[in-house]
Amino acid sequence: MAALTSAGLSDLVEAAARPEAHPSAAQLLPVTAAAEGLSRLERLLVSAARAGPRELAPAAEALLRSGGKRVRPLLTLLAARAAAPGRRSRGRVALAVVAELVHSATLLHDDVIDDGLTRRGLPAPRVAYGNGVSVLAGDWLLAASLDLALRSRTPGALEALVRTLRTLVEGEARQLALRGRTDFTQEDAVTIAAKKTGSLFGWCGEAGALAARARPAVVESLREFGQRAGCAFQIADDLLDFEADAATLGKAVLADVAEGKPSVPLAIALKRLPVLRDDMRKLLSSEEAEPEEMRRARLRAFAVKLNRTGALGAARRIAERERDAALAALELVPQSSTRDLLAQVAQLLLSRSR
């Protein structure tokens, strides 16, 4: 079976970060796509969107066609192969589709919660189709994911997905409760990252292992690998808000700060330099009262102060610890070239912040 090269993974992460490219894993990695069924996955994603009510299908399809890294389905497929080297596991492609459907549903919902205008460098579906359609399209994709997990006939996969969805929503709810506040802690932010992002990554590792009918210790190891790698990925994504340029990020830089979203680097900075709490409160309270140019200048000044605290480096070290924990979790997975690829994925997920 063809192996996914480190260079190929690098291309996947780098190109997926460019909103103008919108590549799919199948387009970037044709050899591995053939081996892992990624081209079929892309077709199944679009089919799932089109199967919805005609009032909702265009919004769901627009999001799925806009690209994305497809890291979650890739992890699911690689986990299945790592858990049973040399054997194709029944149901693994269906579960990989489930992973991306759930992720896409959360994006449709998030854009409504955040009043988001863009997604992957394009107008968010809520802009083109309305908030109601965006929410219901996300609901449809969640329903489709549960149905597909059931039809995969993978013992334990549906139950694990239900637990994951509960955890994911808990993380989103916690983030919403802390939005606009300045008294959240580093522990709050790490917990949010672990629940809202790490939980689904963890399910990807677990589902792949369940599809392979792996022994319980291997299932747990791959779940822990995904959980930790996903948490590292979310912290790296938080860092992009401070480090990337708008062309790379596909949204305004410092957008998360402007929206009052809690994050690990912001939590560290607020603790190290308490005066930033007052600055942040002023930023949030003046959103509609001052010209946009003045607001941007205040955001830039806020970013300069935050950078001087060393919070970005400290947040990166936390992400690196999560990555190292993910790598340690792989030790109980059978040695194989695919296990090595999973280790490379964990490394490259974190490198997206640089």
C-alpha cells in the first residue's frame, strides 16, 4: 500500500492554509488518495449534502465544495490502517466521511454564532443563504453523520460519536459563556480547545481503530493520540490570529480578539499584563462607536503589547506538550510505516502556526 510522504503532508497543510487554493487531500495526494479512498470521500461528502432538503442542500454543498484540509477524515483513515497494518478495514471510509460532516456542521453553526462573514476566504454560507438555512443545514449534516455512523456497522462507533458530540457542544458552550470576558484562565482556554476540537480528533482516532476491530488498548491509544493532537492543533490555530496575515488566514487578523473569544495565548497575556484587560474591555465596548480605521489601530496597539508579554511563545510550548503527549500515545500502536505517518501528522498540525 502506498505511503503518504512527509513532503505530501507538508503540501497538504501549507496549501490548505491558502484560501485561494482550497485544495482537497484527494487532489494534493493522488497516490494516497487511491490507497485510502479519499477521492471517493470527496464524492460522498457532496452526495451527503445534496441528499438534504432542497432548501438546505445548496448551503451545505457550498461549504463542502469550498475545500478544507480534510485532516479529520485523513486521521480516521490512517488510524484504521495503523491499527491493522496491511488490512483494509470495513467501514473506515464511511467513518471518515462522518468526521468531515460533523466538522462541517460545526462550521455552519459557528459562523452564525460569530456573525462570520467569510469562511475559507469565501463568503460564509450564512451570508449567501441566511442564518436560518445555515443552522438547519448544519443540523442536517449532523443527522446525516449519525445515520452514516450507524450504517457503517462498526461496533461502538455510533456510541463514541454521541459522546463526542456531547463533549464538543460542552466546549462550544463554555467558549460562548466566556466570550467578551477578561477573567478566563489558561486552564479554561485549554479545556475549550480539548473539548471543542480535541474531542472530534479523538473520535477520528478511535473510530479508525474500531473499524479495524483493534484491541481495546490500541483503540484507547489512538483516541488519546487524536485528542491530544487536536488540542495542539486548536492552540496552533489560536496563534494564527496573532501571527498570520489576512491573506493566509482567510479572515481578519485579530478577529478572535475583536470578537472577545477566549484563547490560550490571550489568557496568558491577560494574566502577565493585567492592563490588557482594560484595553480589551475598551475594544469590545467601542465596537460600534468608533471608525473602523481607529479600531484597527487600537487592535494593532493591543497586539504589540500582547507580543511583549511572551504569551505567544508560552502558548506554543503548551501546544508542543500536547503534541508530545499525542506522540507518546502512539507507543501502544503496532509499529508500522502508517504509525510513523500519524506521528508526522501530529508534528505538521502544530507547524501550521509558523
